[in-house]
Amino acid sequence: MSRTRVISPEELAAQRPYTNRIREYYAFLLPEHPPLAFVRTYGCQQNVSDSEHIKGMLAAMGFGFTEQADEADLILFNTCAVREHAEDRVFGNVGALKNLKRRKPHLMIVLCGCMVQQEHIAQKFYKSYPFVNLIFGTHVLYRFPELLCGVIEEQKRRVEIPSEDGNIAEGIPVVRDGSFKAWLPIMNGCNNFCTYCIVPYVRGRERSRDPEAVIAEAKELIAAGYKEITLLGQNVNSYGKGEAHGVNFPELLRRINALEGDFLIRFMTSHPRDATKELFDTIAACEKVSRHFHLPFQSGSNRILKEMNRHYTREQYLDLIAYARSVVPDISFTSDVIVGFPGETREDFEQTLSLIEEVGFVSLFTFIFSPREGTPAARMDDPVSAEEKVKWFQEMTALQESLSAKRTAAMVGETKKALLETAVGDFIEARLPDNVIVRVKGDAAMIGKHALVRITEAKSWILLGEIKQIL
Ligand code: SAM
Ligand code: SF4
Ligand code: F3S
């Protein structure tokens, strides 16, 4: 049974008067120029996408945007809780705002996102950082105008982190960061409860957007000239599960693939448990779906995978990769992996190394286990020292680097379609379908276009190439 509650257009429209009142407040407070907002995002693409919606709401309130925190009238940090390091950075960066607030008393400081959805963190900010005006959690993003208006009109600090979840809000305005690459959230939350992970606690239960809403947004993006659309969710493979509409992830891909236009569909993140043969068959049949697949494996040891509550074995993971390669021969893989999960032994770790060798990933996102309060793994015995974990971590990254170097060396001489993304001096960094970056000569006017690129040289950290044809 679906517990998804779509925020009705009426509920969203109820935010409009607050938006207007904030606009009037700032027009009166700062008659010389529109107020400026500085928005900083921590964490994953879900948060980046949420920040684009926050910017949409701020723009509707009359805000312009600045990259300089010291010229802002409102500073908002959209926070991440996934590892301790992410949280430490936020504590440090919020602490550093104290002096700014002293110099500029009207400065509004707002914290939102996954980190502050945790009650103990929200309380810590409220008690120890009295210059923070508003703290709100992940489930009330669409009520940002109402919450901010309350703080302004009542001249009172506010914490709003209700634990009820299941909301999907359609129609929040959006200011996108990119002009040719777009994020398109298709679902929210996670039901997997991997034992190390805080996400299900701070993002709530898994719920999917209606396929019609997703398709409509995809159409808008294509019409606006976006060349790459990345479908987002913590576990996109379980899109549609438990929802009445009956559209699963492969079907959603097929429907988007059928839309007219020259664009590439990417998606993240996939969970091996839910990545089905149907999904790989669909990728094989859909020419607009990227041949790059991000499939986190987390550990190569069956014992640790069980402790992590991942619901697949090393053998099942390798079978999936083999099946994918049999139906999509040019598919490439990246992955996430954790070193130093509680109780991991040298033998377990070596299983991880051997899996890395066996698969041959394009690249890896590698993490040292970070205990998260409230998760089962944080309470498990963890006898391996931090120094030992760092050594293993370095061993693993060195292995991946040598495998990546071999792989890129073998690409020299090939010609591939690439998206010209970022200007760096006289060069452009272009992204190949498998997510590897190739540096080519070119100028900023080419940014956002596809090109055929010939790989001419493989450096240890980057590929060099030349543009053969702009597409
Ligand atoms: N839902 C995605 C998945 O299952 O792969 C992504 C989850 S998380 C945002 C991204 C990555 O962070 C995970 O794949 C995992 O490798 C890592 N991660 C999550 N919790 C962690 C923890 N407590 N310590 C270290 N790494 C962690
Ligand atoms: Fe976290 Fe696991 Fe959910 Fe990914 S699938 S968000 S790692 S609980
Ligand atoms: Fe971080 Fe929340 Fe994403 S915890 S990784 S921002 S879902």
C-alpha cells in the first residue's frame, strides 16, 4: 500500500501569500537593491536538486544570488549527514558565520537538509548557535516560505523538523544550476536500511513521483535544450514499488527514451538487489540511455554484505555485471565501496580487492566507515584501528588507480561521443559516456554541445583528445 501523499496544488498555492510577504519585507528593508542569497549544498545530487528548488522559492521571494557569503542577506546551508566528516564541515562553516552576523544583524541564517533532520543535531544548533534563525528538515521543504515568513514576522527563531514523511511536492519553482545538464528527481527516501546508513532515517520511506509528472518535467527539460537528464533517487531501481500507477523503472526509462529530441538519460543510484535483467534489457533497447552504470557494491565479502543488510552476495553481484555485459557490451561500471565496516577482517578486505580486480570499474567512490548515531552498525564491535583502516583504504585506491590507468591507456585511438562541459583555459573538459573526462582544445562557445572526440593520449589522471566533429 502506498503511503505517498502528494502535496496538492492548493497546499502549494497556500505558500504564495508568504512568498509575497517576504518579498514586500525585503523591498522595504533593502529599497536600494534586491536581497541576495548565498546557498551552499553539502552531500549528494538529491541535495543539489533540493537546493535548486530552494533557489526557485527564493527567486520567487525576490532574491538574487551571490557566491560571496559576506555580501549575502540570507545564507542557507543544505546539509548532509552521511559521514561524520560531512557534518563536521557544516559545524565549522556555521560557526564561522558568527562574526558576519554580528556585523550584519539583518542577516538571515537558515539550515536545512539531512543533518538537521536529526533531532539531536537540530537541538545542538539551536542551543549552541544562537545566531541561526531557522532550522527545517527534509519533509517540509515546500513550506520554506511559510517558515521564513514566520521567523521574519514573529522575530523568533524556529526549528521545524517533523518526523512524519511520505510527502511528494509537485510544482515547487526551480532555478537550475546548469543549462545543459539537469537533475530530475523521480523518488524520495529509502527503505533499505543498510546497517551503516543514516539516509532512511533522515529522508523517510521510499515514495515515487507519478510517471506523468516525471515525463512532463522531462519534456520541459528537452524543450529547454537540456542535453543530459539524470534521474535521481536513493534506489531508482525500485521506482514505482507500492504505488498505484504500476509503472516500474524500466518502463519509466522506455517512456522517457521515446520522447523526441537529442538527449542522454542517466540515472543514479542503483541497488544491486533491485537491478533486474529487465533493466539491462531495457538499456540495451533504449538508445538514449547512458551506457554508464553506477552500481554500488560496498563490500566484496559475503559475510560483511550480510552484516550490512545489503541482500545480495558477491556471486549475485558478479552475475549481474556479467549479464549486463552480455546484453550491453559497451556498458561501463562505477561503484561505491566502504572500507573498515565494523568487524571487517583482512580476509574480508581482500575479498573487496579481488572483486575490484574482477569487475574492472571505470572509477570508484571509496569511503572509510563512519559510525552514524542511531544506525545498527554504530553499535557493532569495531576492533580494527583507524590507522589500519587508512592503510587498507590507501591500498584499495592504489589498486583502482592502476586499473583505471590500464583502462584509459587502452582507449587511446578510439573516437567517442562526448559532452563538452567545462572551459579550463584554452581547453574544454568533455565527459565520455562512461563518465571519464577527456580534455580537448576548444572555446567556451562550444560548451553544452556534443562532439565526436578522438582520444590521443592517456595521462595518469586524465585523457587528452581532439574534437573531430561538433554534433
Ligand atoms: N543509495 C545509494 C546506494 O545505496 O548506493 C547511495 C547512498 S549514500 C548517499 C552514498 C554512499 O555513501 C553509499 O553508497 C556508501 O558507500 C557511503 N556511505 C553511506 N553511509 C556511510 C557510512 N556510515 N560510512 C561510510 N560510508 C557511507
Ligand atoms: Fe543508504 Fe542503503 Fe538506502 Fe543507499 S540503499 S541510501 S546505502 S540505506
Ligand atoms: Fe547526504 Fe542526505 Fe544525500 S545524508 S548523501 S544529502 S540523502
